[in-house]
Amino acid sequence: MMSATVVFRLHGEDEPPITEETILADINEAKIVFGIDRAAIKEAVEGEQFGRAITIARGVKPTRGEASSLEYHFRTSLDLYPREDERGNLDYKDIHFIQNIARGELLVSKIPATEGLPGTTIFGNEIAPKPGIDTPLKGGNNTTVSEDGLSLTAAVDGAIMYANGIVGVNDITVINGNVDFGVGNITCRTSVQVKGGVKSGFSIKTSGDIEIDGTAEDCNLVAGGNILVKEGIIGNERGEIRADGNITAKFVENHCLLAGGEITIGEEIVNSRLEADLQIVVQGQQGRIIGGSCTAGKVIKVAVAGSESETATLFEIKLDPDLVTAYAWTESELQRLITDRDRIQKALTDLYQQKAKEQLTFQERKAMSKLERTKENIPVRIHELEIRKEDLTAQLAKIEGSHIEVLEHVHPGVTVRFGLAEQTILEGRAGCRFEFVDNEVLYKSLSQPD
């Protein structure tokens, strides 16, 4: 038992008055020994708080232990953002996201779960705590978990791979020049580092990362990790660049980019199709998106959208319209059932009162039986809908805060779309933010105070 309460009743003339000592004697007789609140007892006695429940003892609940955690000894959030000078110029030459590691070097340390703190009942009995959740340390390719399960080290020399919470080590394939007729297409399981560029018509396919010092032309790049193109991507709408992780480049022109994470561009996107599960960001004070389409799951951010020539340009945030509709229906149905439950309860109360007075007609008895059956089914349905609502709320939380932000100017010809709702810009606007509110596309000037 975690608490004890007492209700003081007004004592009779022949009964002795209630004192702190009599209450403490009763507590002792009940074998309550822990968490006794003497101050509450004194206040209740002196204030003669009759007819009110007073808590006179409280136990201490056990505290669950902390879950195990991991400490990574490398960059898990890749800092691929180049330095920007006062003129808004970005330098991609100093970016390197392939992280090398030597055999035996530490990748991850595990901090074990803790046991937690015990609790105590008001009778002095200890309550064992629940230990924190302990997640085993697992390694990916070419890694070794220590015997105590607390450290992960590299089993070979190579490049660190980090995807979906799994850390592995890949070999590195280095191309000391261009990927062209002298090298041919590359298909491998290693991370690939190209010191030159990738020419039109050629491809690189790997389960690791791809880092290109030069430009990527009308080529096909497929990476299980991330892709970095330091000198930009220029094509003729015949290639495709796809990464399970992030894609970063200086600029993009006439190409198709598909990312399972983020797409970060340094200067501009021209007449290209970009899709990212998370966000698309064009950096710098002069960053712009002209023509084509950009589709993201969460955020699109750029300084200038479209062009003075009113080039058709699509900005789209992926929203599942069925999800929004399902949530609205579930909420409406839940409220209807709650209203019905309350209405039925009131009707039954009235019928029960008439039954007690033996004033029910035959039809009213039939109605009462029907209402009782309906009342039994409603809580089950309400529970089902509440579970459904929680699931839909969790899904909607993933897109909460989705927006399109244009820092400097939006030109006519730009279309902003959230799911099925869209708005085409007919007149130029200064920097603004677009959001999806009540099934409509709304915008607010960035100069407008919140």
C-alpha cells in the first residue's frame, strides 16, 4: 500500500476528542511505519477538518532505471555545411564526409542501463524497481563487439558506415581521376571516393557512400549511404542520383535527385526534379530554385523561388490526404459516441427512476433494454477509436511543422502544394513562409511578427 488516509467525523459528547496521539496510536496499530505526515495530522486536528479525507502517510514509488545509451566516437550527424563568406559564397572543397578508421579503433561505447531506485510502502516493505531497458550493442559489417558488450571496434581498415542506427566499416575504393571510358561503370560494396568527376553515361552503384571531388554529369549514382558532389551536378535529364541517406552538392542542373534523408544544395537548383523524405535546403544568401519540382516530406527552404521570367516551379510537401481524412473522421466519430453515451446514460437514469416508482410502460421497458444493450457496446467502440486516434496522431506528428520557407522573394509562376491543396503565385512576394492549416495553404510574411 502506497498511502493511507483518514476521515475525521464529528465525535459525540461522550466520546473523547481526537488528538494527534490517538491518530498516531491508530497508525501504529495498523503497522504503518513509513512516510507518516505528522504535519498533515497536526493541521487536520487543529483545524478540525471533519468529513474530509486527509492523507496521513505516503510511500515512495520505485524509480525505473535509465535505459542503456550509446556514445559514438565519430560524426553521426554529418556536418556537410560549407563555410559562407560575407559575399554569400560557399566553399565545398573542404568538405569530407567519408570518415576513415583503422582496425582496432573504437567506434561506439555503450553505457549500461541502471537498476533504478527501490520504493517503500507505508508498511516499510521495499518495492524492487524495474531496471532500465538494456539494448544490446550490435555492430554492422567488419566490426567487433567486446566480450562485455560495452564497446564496438573496427575489425578492418576502412570507412565508417552509419545507417539506421547500425555502425559498420566498409572498404574504400579510390578513383584517382574521372569515372569515364578509362575506368568504366563501378558496382561495389565499398565506399567510393572519386578524385575527379563522373562523366555522362557512366554509373556508380554501392552500398556505401559516394564522394566526388569534381562534377557529376548525366550519370547514374546509387548509394546505400550518402552522396557528396563537391563541384555540382549538371545533366541533360537522362541520369538519376539516388541515396538512402543524404545528398549534398554545390548546384544541380537538369538532373533527378532522390534521397531517403535530406538534400542540401549550395547555390541553385535549375530545371531538376528533387525528392527527399525529410527536407530540401538551398544554402546561401543567393540560393535559388528555378523550374522543375522539389518534393520533401518536411521542409523546403531557399532564398529565392522561381525567376523573373515566371518559370513554372513546383514546391511540394508530401502529405497523405487519406491520413488527414482518417483523423478527422475518427475524431468526429469519437465525439459522437461520447455524446451518445452521455445521452443514453441520462435516458436510462430517467427510466430507472420511473421503474422504481413502477411507472414504466411496456414500450418504455423495451426501450430501456435496447438502451442497455447499446450502452454495453459503446465503451468497446470508444476504446477502439481512441487507440486508432493515438496511432493517427503519432503519424500526423511526423509531418507537424511541415513548411516551405522562401527567405527573400517568391516569383510568379511558383506553385506551392501540400498534399492535394495548392496555391499558384500570381504576384511576386517578399520572403514568406507557407504552411498547411485546416486543409488550406496559408502564407505569412517573414517580416510579420508572430
